[in-house]
Amino acid sequence: MKQMMQIYRDNRDAVEGFLVTTISDNPRQDFDDLQVRNFFKRLPCLSDMYLMNAKGEQITPTWRRHDHDMSLKGSDRSYFINRIQFDEKGNYISNPYICANSGKPKVSVARKYPDGKIAVFDIDVVAVLSKMHLIDSNRLISKLSVGVYALLGGGLVLLALFLGVYGLVGFVKALISFGDETLQHVFKSIIGITLAIAIFDLSKTILEHEVFYRSLTPEEGNEYKTLTKFLTSIIIALSIESLMVVFKVAIDDIRNMNYAFYLISGVGILIVSMAVLNYVGRKKHKGHE
């Protein structure tokens, strides 16, 4: 959301010019069904629209792309008029806001006509940025990439769920077993659940950045954040596994403790590598400011 808002702010003049020009193409102020359909046809990013009189009373239903809402006709919207200021051409564009009904970012465009009537158009911000090619467009290669990442990311989620169930089953077996079997089931349970958490975190990162929010232009340094998040999950998982190896070696054969030392040393190298990565990432980000 922050990235999308930044894109809107960086291109605000162009976006507002596009919206005002498109809406001003039709100078008529008495909206009929044909005119409303033409507005929605010209503006795919238009979510709903309505007409008010000079006192702020809504005098039409709220038109949407495929239907309309008659319940809002006659409602008092003077609060909207009282807090806005039209330009010399009778246009006003609000700041981006989150719609209470849909939860999507929108802007409201108002146009005042000579007889005092005011038309209000609610615009979907993500849709208008996509139409102006300011964010990733719906090209075939983009759809293919999203599909592949969604399929593989979903596969990782299923694998994480399988390992999680495996770990929970091992925990149940540990509760009903005795002796050496109990410890073996405990180790297997911890390994399964830890791997499930690490794999799920990786799949969540892939789906977030390559599927659900792929259309938003990545912010500077985002690749470092993604890699750092993945490394953090791996380090946590390996740290727990190292602790399990130490306990298991201490119980079975203390002479194999060197293998546990190698694993712990590897975790330490990963921690140092992640610290260097964070340092380089912050330094590069400051260099672009």
C-alpha cells in the first residue's frame, strides 16, 4: 500500500490531469442511463458516481458499473461540499483514501456545473495507475509469471502443512510412548514443525512479492528485505536443529559432537552474512537518498 501511494504521489499531476480531462469530455450535467454507461466505458477505473444539488443533497442513485443503489438518493452530503474547494474550472480531486466499504484506495473527483449541480466520481487508484501503465500491466508474460509463482508458492504451502501435520503426529506419538522412542518422536516432531514454519515463511514471501503485490513497483532495497526475511527463517530453523543435534549426540555418542560444532559454525556464518547484507543494503539505500 505504501509503495502504491508513493507511485501516486510521484505521478499525481499526470494522474489528475488524465482524470479531469476524461471527465470533462462530456459537458452535460443531466445524467441519463446512456451517459452513465459511457462514463463507465471511458473510465474502467470508475467504481461509482452520483449527482448532488448545490445544497449537497444527493439527487440521483449511486451508480456502479453493473447496478445502482437507490437507498442513497436524498441523503445529505453537505459535509463533502463544505470541506472542498473547486478550481477555476469547477473541478476538485481529493487526496487518496481507503474506502470504508471495499477497503481499496480511492480518490474522489468532483465537477461543478454552471447550474450548481455537482457530479462526484469515485476512482479506484490501483486501476487508474494500471491503466496509465504506471504499475505493471496485464501482459501475457506477467500473467504467466504470476501463475507459475502462485502454483509453486501454493505447493510450498501444502508442503509446509504436510510437515506441520507430520510434526504434530510425532508429538502425539511422543505423548503415548515411553523410553527411547519418546525422545526420537520428540526430535522428529521438532524437526517437522521447524521445517514447516521455515517453508511456510518462504512461500508467504514468494506469494506476497510475486503474486498478490506483483503489480506494485518494488521499492528501493526491497530485494534485500526479502532475502533477509528468508535468511532469518533459515537461521532460526537451523539454530533449533543445531540444538537438537547437540542433545542427540550427547545422548547417543559424544564422539560425534564435532558434527554439531560444524552445524553451529554454519549458522554463525549465516548470521555474519546476513549482518553484512543488511549493512550493504542500508548503505546502498542511503546512497540513493
